Amino acid sequence: YPPERVRNFSIIAHVDHGKSTLADRLLELTGTIQKGHGQPQYLDKLQVERERGITVKAQTATMFYRHITASQDSDAPKYLLNLIDTPGHVDFSYEVSRSLAACQGALLVVDAAQGVQAQTIANFYLAFESNLSIIPVINKIDQPTADPDNVKDQLKRLFDIDPSEALLTSAKTGKGLEQVLPAVIERIPSPPGKCDSPVRMLLLDSYYDEYKGVICHVAVVDGALRKGDKIASAATGRSYEVLDVGIMHPELTPTGVLYTGQVGYVISGMRSTKEARIGDTLHQAKITVEPLPGFKPAKHMVFSGLYPADGSDFEALSHAIEKLTCNDASVSVTKETSNALGMGFRCGFLGLLHMDVFHQRLEQEYGAQVISTIPTVPYIFEYGDGSKVQVENPAALASNPGKRVTACWEPTVIATIIIPSEYVGPVIMLCSERRGEQLEYTFIDAQRALLKYQLPLKEIIVDFYNELKGITSGYATFDYEDSEYQQSDLVKMDILLNGQPVDAMSTIVHNQKAQRVGKELVEKLKKFIERQMFEITIQAAIGSKVIARET
Ligand code: GDP
Ligand code: MG
């Protein structure tokens, strides 16, 4: 397949709008998987993905499709299509942008009844900024409340998409699906790249397989990659021999070669995924090449301590975390020790759902019992001597008692919220109570409003989404992107039991909220601690000043 007959595309959408179902249908339509294989959402392989019905890890599959146009008969040329399914959830936009780097186009799926939602907007801009050709797909037209014309108006108003470009489909009944692949072939450009240059490819993803070792997913940008070739990593300088190469069809299928523009897998004797850095350029060994533009490195925005529920299980937890991070390199891990919980780990995550999913996988896939501490965000503190430190563990601030804090900064996000207009009032209240600053307030159609706020990240990582869902009867959709650090009046609050600080419960709070947060925390703790024969004082303190107390 020369590049002219290759198309690389992904499917992007708000969660639940039908990406994975549409992917299934396209795989069936091309005979890549059997119809009724008994496992819906074929590409969602992880147990957590099946349980939660969400896609966490982007998966790729290659399909072959004969493109028949009016002037051609059954000799019509066959095309090689690489479909890259992407997660739609806020936390995984890192995975989304990674997938998009290997594509020239994207299907933007929008639910015909729900219309454009918060993640539709975020995903559209990711694709738009990557210069992808975007094919709008209005899905679920079989629903009684479907209103495709309204969705077309929204797409025009928000993204300047011509209504005539939209495909109307039902991934459930199959209606309209026959238009999708012809549109992919006709509207998405073939991959650029020089066929006769030395091989150069982008490392999209890697994972560890017990039998095969490290498996890398790659997009071949220039040249061809053959079994037996010697390749090198631009990041580490190490070289490898290609032991196996092929496509995901949808299982690993050896082909012996990948040509310019193709997406597939490579096995090359790498021993650990640490050697396979996502975003790295792999190229023909013994020559120097211009590395491809990599990805934005994953930014850890939420940190939490993870401790074995039973202190003696430290080794088991350590082993489980090591195995899991082999397949999820986006988690950062450092050892830490707490006087209350013993030895454990401080882990950094892309967001709250990411943290939850990691936690759940630890328990389900590795049988680890885990206690996690209150999540926190990376703050920056400046001391009197001008030094600045990033604080990922509030307890760690205590180790600098001699140093005076002169300034602090906290990360903020730009949040996009879409709601039916009757909920605008309560949502504005919630955002201002969370120290948010309004940036935008517009209507996307007659019933729906779009609000944009700049909010401190700390304010949205605990309970924000639940409260937002609660006050809007479940109608609000929410997405956010990282924004700048903002100077803020922050203090460290300790919790003391009988005068002894419990390091695992220290938090960093905004000065004006400290009193209330402290009061709520000690009240909660009082209910939580069983009645004792003797008196226990529970105190919240800032430095040596007690701000709340229960007995
Ligand atoms: P994703 O989160 O975007 O991957 O969405 P899924 O593919 O997991 O679909 C979410 C839900 O919508 C599932 O229950 C699907 O069965 C359902 N669904 C998908 N496509 C259609 C459709 O065209 N019509 C109807 N009525 N339901 C659909
Ligand atoms: Mg999905």
C-alpha cells in the first residue's frame, strides 16, 4: 500500500456519544472482526474500561476497504485504513493528542440528541490545532429526541463547520454507516512522508507483554521498516534489531514490513518500557536524523500518597505499582514515608479519574489493598532566601521549619461548562464559591449556555464534578485544560490528635477558607473516630495557631 492508499484517522467525541460503538461497526463492516463477536466495544480491552464503559487507553486497528465509486467496478482499489480509538475523558487528553499526532483526519462524533458537549469542544480544538481534516458525524439519529438540524446549527456556530459536511448515522441500527469510510478516503489526505528516505518513525505507545517483551506502536513517517533492520532511538542513542514488525488487525499480525505512512507494531528486544519513550523518534541506526516533534510530556496535576492497607504488604504494593506503571508510563512514582502510615509511594496523576482508574487497576489486576491520602496539586513556594520549591506533599513543607515562606503559587485551569440555561445561576454561584473567575458566558443554542471559568485546580479536584452534576440534575458537562500558575494566599493546615500532628492529613488551603475547612475536617473526624474511654482532642492548626477543635 503506497501512501496514496493509506488513511490514518481517529474518532473523537464527548464520552458516551458513541465512539467505541462506531469503531466496532467500522471494524465489522470491513471484516476485521466478526459481527456479534459477543464483546461490544472491542477496542476497550482493560477491565476498568469494560466496567465503566469508558476508553482509557487509545487502541489502534488496521482495516482494509475497497473503495467503489460510480465509475469503478470490483477492481476498485483497496485502501489501508488505520483507525485510532481515543479516550474522550478530560484526564486523558494526553492520550488524545498522542493519537492525533499519527493522524491526518478525525471523525468528530456528536450525539444527535445531546448536541455539542464540553469534551466535544476540547477535542475539536485539539484536532483543529493539529491541522486535521475533520469529518462531523451526527450519531444516534435513531433516538426519538434526536435533533440533527440543531446539532448542525451548533457545529456551524461554534466551529464554522458547513452543515452539508455532516454525516448522519446510527451506530446502533447501522443507518448511514456506509457513508463513513468513503468520506474518510475522499476527505482525509494521505499521510505525507518520503518513501525513499531512511526510515524514521514516531513512537506512539508501548507496553510490556510477558512473552513478547516490549511492544511499541509506531507511525512510520519516512521510509520503510523491515524485519532484521537495525534501528536506533533518538532519545537514548541505543540501537536495536527489528525482530518482528506488523499491523494491529486488530490483533498483532506480522507483515515483515511497514511502509511510509503506516501504523503498526515493532518488537526489537527492548527489555523495559523505560527504553521506549512515548514521543521518541526511532530511526535507521548509524545515521543522524532530525527527531520528529514529540508530544507535550504528560503533566502530573494530582498527587496522592499510596500506602499498603496492611503495613507488611509494602513489597507486594511496590511490585504491583512497578508492573502497572510498565503499562501506564504517565504515572510518576517516588517512595515516601509517613509517621502514621509507614512506607509508601507518592504518585502523580494526570487527573482525578486517572488516579481512580490507577487505584482500581491496582486492586483488580494485582490484588493490592491500598490506602490513599487526600489528593493535592503541585504548589510552588518561595522562601525568604529566594529559593523556590514545588510541593507535591503538604507534609513535606514541615521539613523546612527554619525557612519563611514569602510567596506561593497554585496551578489553575480553564474550565468549560455546558448547561441548560435554567441552571446558569447555581453554576455561577458554585464557581465563585470555588474562587473562579468568569471568562465567558454565551449561548450555543436556544436552550444551552456555555460558561468558561478560570479556577484553581485544587478547587476542582475534590467534589467539584459531583456538585456540578448535583445542582444541574446531571445535565452539566465539564472539561478543563491546564492554565497558568497564579499567586495565591496559601497556608499549610495540620491535623493534631492529642497534640501530635498526623502527617498524612496535612493539607494546603487558601487562607480565607482555612477556618471553614478546618472546622469541617475536625467535625468529620469526630464522627469517624470511635468513642474512646479517655478524652482525645482533635485540632486543626496553622503553624502554632489552633483554628478548630473538637473533643
Ligand atoms: P463512547 O464513550 O463515545 O465510546 O460511547 P460508546 O460507544 O461506549 O456508546 C455509549 C452508549 O451509547 C452505549 O450504550 C451504546 O450502545 C450507545 N450507542 C452508541 N451508538 C448509538 C446509536 O447510534 N444509537 C443509540 N440509540 N445508542 C447508541
Ligand atoms: Mg469508548
